[in-house]
Amino acid sequence: MKILTRVLTFAFTLVLATGATDYLQAQQSARVDAINAYNNARDLVDSGEYLDAIELYMEAMEIAESPACEDCADLVEQSQNQIPRVYYQRALSQYEQFRSSQTLENIQLSIDYFEEAGDAGEEYGDADVRDGSQRVLPQLYYTRSRIEYNNEDYDSALESLDIAIDLNANYTLAYYQRGIVLNNSGAPLEDVLAAFDQAIEVGTRLEDNENVARAQRRAAEELVYQGYQQSQNNQRTEAIELLEQALEYDSNNVDAYFRLAEVQNQRGSYQAAQGNAERALELETGGVTDRAPIYYELGLSLQGQGSATRAQACQAFENAAYGEFRDPALHIMEYELECQDL
């Protein structure tokens, strides 16, 4: 009986030992499988096969989380850490493709991939990937709007800019570009100026002086253009209001002073025209051909004030006698002012 008991005890111990060995082997096998999946995923990243790499990292994580891989918490963490980073690397790679081929399709893929990277960063707790993706997305939507604008798809360009602004309310350049798109789409002047005003307000608050100045210049240029159009339609009061508003945006706008002198000469406001022409000449940095039209308006303003300023008018027309203003200036000097008698 004792012999039988010893035999049974030995057999039971052997079964236990065999079971423990099998269990350890299963544990080791699961860890090896997880490591292999992890390493293969890393190789796929190096070859640019990002989605396949992400799938393998997920597989490695699933194996490491299984009951068969009891001491694999390190592999779970490492796989989780890699997944959002690969999404981000995929997005960066796509953006490089866009830079070499700047198509609407490529910028849209860049947007899609960075949005997926941001979602992955949120899901897996990677704040760097999440925040980095969120920072770049407004710029990508702005870039998309520029392509749409160049394609004259103004509605889509405005939608892209609205998204960029929703993502970053302090995006001065997006407000500025919105003014450009509205202007070219034929929107009312007040809507165009409102967009430039937003760019100026945000840029001033952020000390973004470059884009503030840019918005001020473009607002002034559009007002000068509209003022000139009004003067051509003999709407001189409206023209003057628009030109004076232009100077509120850009007090050194040469064209605004020149066009004011032109309209005021048409109205017979010669002293006011003289002051604006002289201010335009102070600001004009171009050569004699650029200054000729301003001198011509100065000459008209001086001529209109009578004999007391006749000599000054002759000098102004002499300075105006270049390019397309040469013949009309010489005509006035010879036949109207008789400058040769001075």
C-alpha cells in the first residue's frame, strides 16, 4: 500500500511539474509573439508603411494584454506610446508630399491625417501629439483656402478660413485672407472692411505688426479704388469720403492723397487739392514718371488759384511733362498759362 501511495504521489507531482512547465512556456511564447509584432511594426514605420505598422502595434498590445502574457505590462505601454506617434509621423510624411506637389487632394489628405493623429493622441493620452496636431490644423485649413482661392472657388475658400478661425480665434492672417477672398468674390465693401478690421484688431492685440500693416494697406487700397470709381461716375462727395477713410487706415497712402487732389480739382477746391498733391509728392518715392501725375494735379490746383500762383503752376507743369502727361502739361504751359512770358 505504501508503495502504491508513493507511486501516485510521484505521478501527481509529475503532472503538476509538467503543467507548470507548459504554463511558463505559454507565457514565454506570448511575450515573444508580442515582441515580434512590436519589432515588425517598427520596421514597417521605417519603410513608410504606417497603417500596417499601427495594426501591428495594436496586435502587439492585444497579445501583451491577454491572460497568456501575464508580465507584459511594459509591452502594452510601449505599444500604446507608439501608436499616436506613428499617426503623427504619417501626417508629417503626407505634408511633405504636399510641399512637393501642392494640390487640393494632397492638402486635404494632410488635414485628414493630422486630425486622425490628434484623435489618436487624445485616445492614447499623448498630449504632445494631440496638441501638435491641433496647432498645425488651422495653418493647413488656411493653406487649403489659398488653393481654393487660386482656383476661384471663393465659397470653399471662405469655408476653409472659417474653420481655421474656429480652431484658432487669434489667427490674424486668416482674417486678413478672408478680406481678400471677400473682396475678389464681389462681397459688399463693408463686409470686406469688417474682415480687415478683425485682422487689425486681433493683430494689434497680439502685436502682430506685420499683418496689421498688411491689412491696413489692403483696406486703404480698396477704398482708394472705390473712391476713384465714384469720382469717375461724378460722385465726388462719395469719392472724397472713401478716400479720406482710406487715409484712416493708411495715413501714408500716396494714391489716396493723389486721388483726393484730383477730385478736389474737379470740384474747384484748389487749395485743398494743392495740400493733398504736395503731401503725395512728399510720400512718393518713385522717379519722374511716377511723380508726373501728381505734379500735374498740383499744377491744376495752382492754376485754379489765379495769377498769384501762376509761376508756381508753371514750375509744377514743367515737372509734370513726362510720359503721358508731357503733351497736356506743355499745352497748358504754352497756351493757357503762357509760361514763356515769365
